Amino acid sequence: MTTETIEAPARPERPQRAYAALFRSPSGAVGLVIVAVLVVCAILAPYIAPHDPLVMAAGPRLEPPSLAHWMGTDQFGRDVLSRIIYGSRLTLMIGTIAVGISLSAGLLLGLVAGYASGWTERVLMRIVDVLFSFTEIVIALACIAILGVGLVNAMIAIGIASIPFYARVTHSIVLVEKNKPYFESAVAAGASHARLIFLHLLPNVIPTLIVIGTLGVSTAVLAAAGLSFLGLGAQPPQPEWGFMLSSSRDLISRAPWMMIFPGLAIAITVLGFNLLGDGVREVLDPRQRAR
Amino acid sequence: MLRFIAQRLVAALITIWVATIAVTLLIHLVPGDPVRIMYSGFQTTPEQIEEIRTRLGLDQPVWRQYLMYMGRVLQGDLGHSIVGDQPVLTTLLQRFPATLLLTIASLFIAVVVGGSLGFFAAYRRGTVWDFGAMTLAIVGVSMPHFWLGLILLFIFSLSLGWLPVGGSGFMNLILPAMTLGLANAAILARLTRSAMIDIFDQDFVRTAQAKGLPQTLVLYRHALRSGLVPIVAMLGLQFAYLMGGAIVVENVFAWNGVGRLAIQAVFARDYPLIQGFILFFATVVALASVIIDVTYALLDPRIRYGK
């Protein structure tokens, strides 16, 4: 009898444990729920949106929130709620594509710099540092000046603008991994460069980068909304949240709902990814949990 | 200390130098003919286009263009804008005081609000106060500042009528500075909290408490003073963020700074002005970070005496 109580239950697999822990951390759970709702909205948009987001005069113009139009209508009579639901598709697309660009390029740069060491490392990281100090918005503006205005260009611009950040992070992880016994013994065993980089360094860099990428989605969403707000990103009639906010500017006193709901949508989405990122970090770094 | 300042200055110069290269390359990365794109809004003949190309030096090899550009930059000449044909440097310098004023006012708000929130949360760590302060901070981090700007505009200008909608006086500064400052206060609150928690855990604070010093003395003389060091270290990056954020906020409130100018330039595809803006921005941020790093070194004896 006693042995049974003392015996520890079989430990579940690692990923499952991590998910369970994510749900136990309040911020992680809230973040996960928000992001899940967003994903569901994006996938089911045609089924849950009450109106077509682009059809003008779905109702009277500038109608305040009512039972027929929960978030009111805009100056063209389009249903704000439907536009926000469809906007979640654009937002998720922007977030993933922009982070995809910066993550892959930053990963490559950081890996090469960290692995190569010596002059290659110094020159590459110096360039990365300089680009980093330009700040993301200025790099993004430069990219848009080159590529021209538009949502796709804005996504590319934001992706490029964050490369220095991911390169820095990857570089610092590589420096730590390079000093670990497993790597040193692989070098001593005469492993090739490709083997060392792709089989030894890469698998150890990727988990941390995934966490940082989750947090990065929030930054990318915020930046894209900002560019669209300035008129440099999404163009009419795209139901992009930042662009919706900017078209509400001249109507704030007449139709405040046009300003409130898109902004709320951006804020909640960004909050969701921030909380999720915080939650994942807590799970991976128990030292943070004690704080 | 002198060596430290020299090192920081050299790093800043390298940043500015890389910016000159980036700015020269920028125009060559434009798909299509940059001259045609720049003048697409004007009536031009093919001869005029070629003449402009020669005048801008775009018919020369890239390396020669770079040397020509550097030669002009060193003489303080950043070229002429396409729209309005104004000297770029003069235009930027005319607009810069407004941006600097906005940035400094926001930095002040960010430090006061964010710093005290973070300090308070760290001091009351683990309590409802801490949780409340940090919830406020994460909501603040997630809030787009252009939205915050519109909300403040709606409440204080349009509904209450307390503050003007746009313009360039002191009353007009309040809303943009609050918008930019509060958005960054949230980031600073989180950073300050973790910096202060590290300090509260250190032996010298515990010793000060153990020897029976009054709590306020422990807090302000011992903890806060060393807490300032990592906070000042973050200000360099904060300043760059605020300058970047000013670009958006200036456009919300029609505040006539360089950020508003930059967006107009991107729309008009005014490349000389865009190039000038990027170089100018990089220079200002680089020099500001030198000043902040030196202040940091003055506060932290470990750096002052070369570790």
C-alpha cells in the first residue's frame, strides 16, 4: 500500500506538460483564449459576419450601434462588426507573414554570425546593431519609400524592419549553445560546418525563437495597423483595422463607434499575443514565475 | 571615463556612416526609374527627366554617387526637396524643435508615470497593487498609441472642449505628449519593476533595513538610487522609440515636426527629403544615445572607473 502512494505518477510528455502549465498561468490562459477566438473569427468569417464587409449601404449611414448593427455602420453604410470580423483575417496574415520574414532572415544572420565568429561576426553584428538603432518605424518607412504604398509592401517592410532584433536574439542564443559540452564534443568529433549548424545549433535555437516570435506577432500587428493608419498600408476598401481607425478620424464626434471598435480590436489582439508570449515565457523560465 | 566617451562617440560615428551608405543605396533599390517616380506628379519632358538625372548624379556609378553625396553631406548640404524645392537640411532643422519638444515632454511623462508605477509595483510585490499596476502596464503596452491619441482627442478636445484639436502652442502639446508618454510609460513600468525587484533583493538594502533605518530612507537613499542606474540605461532605447513613435503621433495631432514631414515625403516619393530624414534621424538618435550612455556612466561608478 505504502509503495503505491510514494510512487510518483508517470510523467506526461513534455509538450503536454508545457500546455498544461500554460493553462495554469493566468496570463497564458487568457492570451490563448483571445488568440483562439481571433483564429476562429478569421476562419469562420463568412459564416459569422452578419453582413458583407465591402457592401455599401448594408444599413443606413453612420448608424449608432443597434440590434441590427451591433457596432454601428460607417460613412458608406457598411457594417462595422462585419468589417472587424473580416479584418481579423488581414491581421493574422500580416502578423504571421511579417514575423515569418523577420524570423527566417534574422535566424540565418544570427546563426552565421554566431557560428562564424571573428571578423564575419564582428562586421555582421555591427551592421545589425546599427540597423537596430535606426528603430523599426524608420526602417519600415524606408522600405515603403522604396516599394511604394500598400498592405503587402507594409507587411514586407515590417518584416524587414524586425530582422535586426531576431538576428540579435539568435546570435546571443548561439553564443551560449556554442560553449555547451554537446557542441564542443561535436566539434572535437570533426562534424562538418553544415552538420554543426543545422543538426546541432538550429534545433536548440528554434524553441526560444518560437516564443519570441509569438510576442513578435503583437509588435507586427501594432506596426501594420500604424502604417495603415498613416495611409501607407491597407488601401480602401480593405477592412483593415488601422485603416478603419484612420477613416474614422474626421467623424469622431459624429460616429465615435467607428473609432472605438477597430481600436479595441487591435488592442485586444495585441494584448492576446502579449499575454500568450508572457505565459509561454513563464512556462519555459520558471525563475520568472517566482517573481 | 574619457576613453568610454571616445568609444561611444566612435560607435555613434559608425552608425551615422552606415546611415549614409544605406541612404545612398535606398534610391537604387527603387523598382523602376526613381526620377520618373519622383516626378510622376509633374509635367515633364524626357529631356527634363535626363537633366534631373544628371543634376542628381543618378547617371554616375554608385560609388561615385556615394562620394558625391558624402562630399555634400560633410558640407552640410542634404540636397533639395522635390516638393517645394527647399534645402532639405533647413527644412528638417525648422521642423526638428517641435519633434524634440514632443519627445522630451513624452519622455518626462513616461519616466514619471512609468517609473513610479514600476517602483510602486516592485515595493508592493505580490499584492493586489502589484497585480493592478502590472495589468495596467500590459494593457498600456498593447494599446496602439494612435488609438489612445484619438480617444484623448475625443474626450478632452471634442467632448469636454478643454484642449485644442491641433496646432503648435503649449496647450496643443499636452495631448500628443500624453499620448506618446503614456504609451511608453507602460513599457518603462515593466522594466522599472523588474529592475527594482532585483535591487530590493540585494544585501545592501537588507542591511539598511536590518540596521533599523527608516523605511523612506532605505527606499529613496538606497534602493531608488541604485534602481536609477538600469532605468537610465534603458532611456537611450526609449528615446529612439519615442522619436519613432513621434512620427505617428505627430500625424494624429497635426503636430508640425519632422515625423509629419517624413510621412508627407513618403507619400510624395520625395527621395531627397526621405534620404535626408533618415540620415537626420539616425544622427539624432546616435548622439542622444551617447549623451544617455555618458550620464549612465556618471551614475554607475563601476563604469566610470573602467570596471
